[in-house]
Amino acid sequence: MPLVLLGSLAIFLALRVPIGVALGTASVLVYWLTDLPLESLALSYYDGLDKFPFIAVPMFLLAGALMEKGGISKRLISVADCLVGNVRGGLAHVTILACMLFSAISGSGPATTAAVGGIMIPTMLRRHYDRNYSGAVSACGGTLGILIPPSGALIVYGVSADESVTRLFVAGFLPGLILGCMLMICASFMARHKTPNEPGEPFNLARTLRTVWDSRWALMAPVVILGGIYGGFVTPTESAVIAVLYGYAIGAFVYKELDWKTTQDCLEIASLITGTIAIIWGASLAYGELITIHQIPQMVTAFIKTMTTSPFLILILISLFLTFVGMWLNTMAQIIILTPLFLPVVKSVGIDPIHFGIVFVVNCEIGYLTPPLGTSLFVALGIADTTLGAIAKAVLPFIATMFLAVLIFSYFPSISLILPNLLFGR
């Protein structure tokens, strides 16, 4: 049965069957061969979606869409331009910093790439930046959307691993900040060859303070969303609802850039993505139960332990596997399917599940940049109007930087755990 379970899924995915359908069909096949009642399959679907934290996913998606369309994203870019736009290759730094700021709102990698890249890529092209480099910077910066909280990926991991979403949000803050700085350093080295020698506007304190004041409502968005969570006043799910209300109020009544038609478009975007995730999530819960019943996690644990028992090396082996899988599966599918498979392995060697979740999500970021799937890469490719081969080559230094981050985060678990341990205890 383990062979049927894993083999049938691999065959369906190779035939390009949609992930949710592939998971459901593989599960039905095993249910039929083992004479298990199909009613339990329906119950698995229901139980999988009947989770309070799951409500946060569509809410954060809607909040991100409202804040993008409502003018918040372009004001965050203006602030980033004042802070780092005056150095060589400054627009690349502006892009990554703006992605970090917008990531604290959207919770989605492709959404961050679209929101920031849609403004920054045309701007970089007008300043004679290399077309492929411009797209690569926006794509890699956008991936921070699933690491810096609030993150849809961390919510899904928290539910799948039965871990606190609040602790995961706090744990993702410092690694997200470090990775963002590493990407900016990488952009600095690449700027010598990929950007014109344009100094940008010199840093001006008065201009910066004026821009910060003009953008105060946009800058307050991360504070409103994350402040309540970190302060223990609201749950991530409640914070997601607050984010939607705040995003709509600011976009519609303060910046006056949200009308009813635009709001409907935002609702449609959030609904379509949520529906896709829900289908995958429900099917994966049934699939995961079968994985547990047939003791596949124990087999994987035993196999990996025949190679090494070092926690660091086990994380590296899992990361290499996730990098390969990320080329073919989207982030949510990876987390939902593979968390039940690898979590017993890492727990057996003493790796904290919160730490593993952060390493897992950083690996998923790499998947956003690797074809043939490479969601963020394709979003940036469309905006930059270039070819897949050219932009994939331009993004390689950034992927190498992310691999380095995986090594650092894997070897130093305190980077992920220091903040949640300080705020909530061990």
C-alpha cells in the first residue's frame, strides 16, 4: 500500500493532473483496495477544513489585495526609496526593502512580487537597468512574503504540524529580516555589472520625514496587523480580519483609491486562491491519514537515520529534497503533503518543530524561483517582458544566497527560536 499510495500520486502529477484531484484520486484508490469505508474520506475533508486558523488564509489574501489596489504598496515603495534609493543600484535595494515592508501585510509571495514588481520593474527599466536583473530582483524579493509574518505558508504549516501560529509568526520575523538583508547584499555585488552608475537622489532627512508622514497610514498597517498578535491581544485569525477592515478603510476613505469594482476584483482574487488551497488541503488531510495508517513516516525516519543522525545534516538532506520537489509542487501543496512525512523525522532527532517550519518555508521560497513551476518567477517575467531562460539565469545568484540562508538557519536554530522563547518561554 505505501508503494501504491506514493506511486499513484507520482504518476498523476507526472500526467499533470491537478494536485487536489491527484491527492483525492490516490486516496480513493487506496481506500478501494483496502476496503476502507469511503465515508471516512468525506469526514477527512470536512475535518481538514474545519480549523479556526484556516480562516486567516483567505482574510490575509484579501487584506493584501485590498492594500495593493488601495495605494498602500506604492506608498511603502516611496518610503523605501527615501531610505535606500541613493546608492549604486539603489532601485534594487528599494525593491527588496519594499517587498519586506509589503510582506508584513500580504502573506503571499506571488502577491508581493506583483504588488511591488508591478511598480518597480517599469521604473528600473526607465532608469536603464538590465531587464532580466530587474525581474529577478522583484521575484526574489517577493518570496519574502511567505516568511515575514503574516504568512499564509506559516499558517498552513502551523495547522498541519499542530503548532502555534503565533509562535511561528514571531519565529519568522528575524530570519525574514536577515534573509532580506542578505538579498540586498547580493544585489549590491550584482549592481556593479547589471545597473547603470546612477546615484539616485541624495539622502535628505527632510524629504524622508515628509514621505514617512505622508505614508503614515501605510506604515501603520504592519503595526496594526502584527502588534496585536505579538502583544497577545488577538489571535492571527482575528488579526487577519482586522487587516481586511483596515486595508479597506484606508484604501476607500483615506487614499480614496478603492471603489466598488476594485473591491470586487480583490474579493475574486482572494476567493479563487482560497478555493484552490481548500481543495488541496481537504484532499491532503485524507492522504496524510493514509500515510500515517501505513506507517510511511516511520519508514522515512528509519531510512534517513541509516545515512545520518546529525540534526544539521538531516535538515540539509530534507532541504535538498524540498528544493527538487519545489520545482514541481506549489508551496501550499508541499507543506500540506510533506509536513506529516518529515515532522516525525525531525522530532526524533530533537529538532524543534518551530525551527523546522522556518527552514521548510525558506526552502519553499526557493521553489518560487525555480522552473518549471516558479510562480514568482513567472509573475516577474510577465511584468519584465523577458524570456524564462534569461530571467532564470539572472536569478541564480539570489537562489545561491537563499541556499546560504538555509545553511545558516539550519546550523543556528537560535535565529528562529530566540524571539518566541523570549516572548512566550520554551
